[in-house]
Amino acid sequence: MCVLTPQSIEGPFYVDPKLVRIDITEGRDGIPLRLRLRVIHAGPCTPVADARIDIWHCDARGLYSGYPGQGDDRSIDTSGQTFLRGTQTTDSEGCATFDTIYPGLIGPHGVVQG
């Protein structure tokens, strides 16, 4: 039995060719993580080839790339940076793999929002 996640559309977004990559770390410090994602059809539980997977999450310090006003005093600006962002197209098995790091805690309650 396949467990479904809700369908959502957050676009349209353009695909930046420099973000089509396996290694999304850009040298950020943290505990390495190889993340393998799989997209499957809901009914027959069969792989979906050529699906676009986009990923973006915070670093070990809880900072996101491309986002101003971060940190306790809102003084950290990562605008124009692309660390821990990436996109890939799934293979014939519906899979895409990203080399990344474990995200850190963010916000006053330590909740990862990425």
C-alpha cells in the first residue's frame, strides 16, 4: 500500500541550471546525509520517471540560502547564495539522490521548517 502526501503546487518557478546537482552542500559544515527520494504513482505504486524534485533546507546553524534577516538579531543575510538548494529529475525507478547535511534547529522553539 502506498502512503500519499498531499498534492501541492507552489509555482511557477524557473529551474536554475546551476541547481541541477547531486551535491547541494556548497561546502557547508555539518553531518553528511545522503538523501534518496522516490516518487511513485498513488494507485499502482509504480515509479514516476522524469519527475522534477526540488529541495531546499536550512544548514546546521538553521540558516537558509537566499534569505535575508536571519539569526537571533536578524543580521545574517544569505541573499544570492544557493547552498542546500538543488533540483533533479527522477530516474527510471522514480528516484533522485542528494548529498547534503542534516539541518539544524531554527527559531525560538527549535523547529526545522525546511
